[in-house]
Amino acid sequence: MSSNRKTKNWKRVAFVIVLAAAAALAVPFLPGSLTGVFAQTEMNAGETDAETQTASEPDRPVTVEVTRALSRVVNQSRAVAGRVEPARTVDIAFQVPGQIFSLDVEPGDRIRKGDVIAELDQADFDLAVDRAQASFDLANSELERASSLAERGVAADSRLDTARAQFAQADVALREAKRRLSQTQITAPFDAIVARTFVEEYVNVTSAAPVARLQDVSEMRIMISLPEELAAVARSAPDAFDIVASFPAVPGYTVPLVLRSFSTDADPTAQTYDVEFAITGDIDSRLLPGMTADVRIAAASDENRPQSVIVPVSAVDTTSRTDPSIWIYQESSGQVARRTVRLGLPVNDEIIVMEGLNGDELVVSGGWWRLRDNQAVMISGL
């Protein structure tokens, strides 16, 4: 009897163990809705805890760096790179074809107006002049004979007209032959430096083929590219600036410049305008076309120049807005507000504010990208 009871008890224990094992194996295979319910329950519980913790923490203000806007007299200046250029550059050539007989210049030579640069072989051109001269002499004789006969009434007037036409043609041919002979020699049209030569002696050249490049250095020019904010002022009031140039290749040589030309065709990529200045005073003999120039443009000295409001460049809000703006810290409320401004030229790591500030305001110079209007902030930097 007791053995039967023990057997039944062991069977019950074994059945419970089997059910527990089956339940454990079936959990991964439960429908997604049931597992989602369990997971959502746990997530909701976590979110509730997080919200409770967040609500318990106070809203801490953003810390930004501020700088006081200053008012002072600013010597506005800008340094730009320039290039030395001659007053004009000409590629000179023969107007008639032929063989070069002599080339009398070398690159780098300084020549005077009227100096011979190159000559062609003139033999064929001399023969052409002699031929034209003979035709001219014959036509002249025929004209004199026809005129004499016409005066005596022996020859018809038509013969005189023909003789006159032949004489006119011979005269034109002679003058053309002499002109072509004169074109076998190239002379300098102005005082210049020979920048380079393109041919050698005894080479056959065609008309208009460049022989030498001449640079007019009677006045040296400096070409610079100005940004649009400077170009507008330079064109409307060129006397408002003092412009000087120095040259790395010619140490110790600094000269003032005067405006010569202003191109109104802006560079489509850089949005700059080409401005040409002339060097005033004596030109250093070491200065050559193509050298680099350091040009400094400064506002002309004025004892009554007004003060300007200066702020750090980092204080300018560079977000995508039509007009630049600056964030102002209000000491009374501890909040910030955006203010639209009009900017002037940069001065090193500062920039001039032409409109929008009166000076002595506290401006946000760091961290403004995290701000919104009327936001309470903590400040540093003072």
C-alpha cells in the first residue's frame, strides 16, 4: 500500500518537471504580439522612470562667451597682392614676307624709339623698286609725248587720256614698291624693353608673324583685384585711400600709387574687379614686369575721423540669413536677443559694425549657434 503511494507521488513530481521544461522551451516560439506586450511593458516602465528623473532636474541655462563692443578710431587698411606690368606690351612683326637678314636685339635689351630691331633680305624688294621706277619713267615719257602731240593737234585726246592713266598706275606701283622696301626693316615704335624674341636670323617669316615682344616701361603699372566692397568705394572716391606698394624682389623700395584704370567687368568666380595703378616718382632699375607687388590700401589720414564700433569676427552670426546679425546679452534680464547689423571692413580678427550697435554692448562671441531669442544664458569671458 505504501509502495503504491510512493509510486504515485513520484509520477506527480515527474509530470510537474515535464510541464516546466515544456513551458521553458515554448517561450521563444510564442507569437510576436505576446513578446511585444512584455517588451512594451518594460519600456513604458523605463520611460516613466526617465521622465520622472528629468522632471526632477532643473532647466540649466546655456553658457556662452561674451565680449564688450568697443568704440575707437580705426585705421582701416587692406593688403592685396599685385603684379607689375608695363604700360603696354606689343608683339611687333614684319608686314611683308621674306628671309630675316639680321636680328639686332636680344631679350632684356633696352632700346630707344627708332632703333632697328630686325631686317629682311632686301634684294627682291630693291629689284621691285627698280622695275617700278622703269615703268614710271616710261609712262612719264609717254605722257609728255602725248601732251605735246595733243597741243599741236596731231594726236587724239583719247591717246592723251590713256597716257595719263598709265602714268598714274606707274606712279602708284612705284610708291607701293618703295613702301614694301621700307617694310623690310622693323624699328622700335617707343622706348622699350625687349621681353623676348620669337625668331632667329635667316629664317623665312610670313607677314604678321611675331618677331619680338616689346614692353613700354616709360610708366610701370600694378594690377590688383579688389573685392566688391572695396571696389565700390575705390571707384566712387579714389582720393579716400592712401595706396602704397612694396616689392619682395626689390627690398627697401616703397612707392605711392595713383589710379589709372578700373575694369567694371567682374570676375564671375571670385567676384573681384581688376584695378590698374601707376607707380609715381622714379622707378627703380631693379623693378621688372611680372614681379610681385604687396599693395596696402589704407584710409586717407583725417584728424576728424569718427570712431567706429568694433566687435570680434567670431561674434557675427553666420547662419543662412539675408543680413548679418549679432547676439546681444542683456545684463538686466540675463537673456540674449538677436540684432541685425551692417558690417564694414575687417581689421585683423575684428570687424567694424557700421549700423546696429552704439558701442559698450555685451555681444556673444562664442556659442551663439545654440541660442534663440529671449533665452536665459550664463556668461563667461569677462
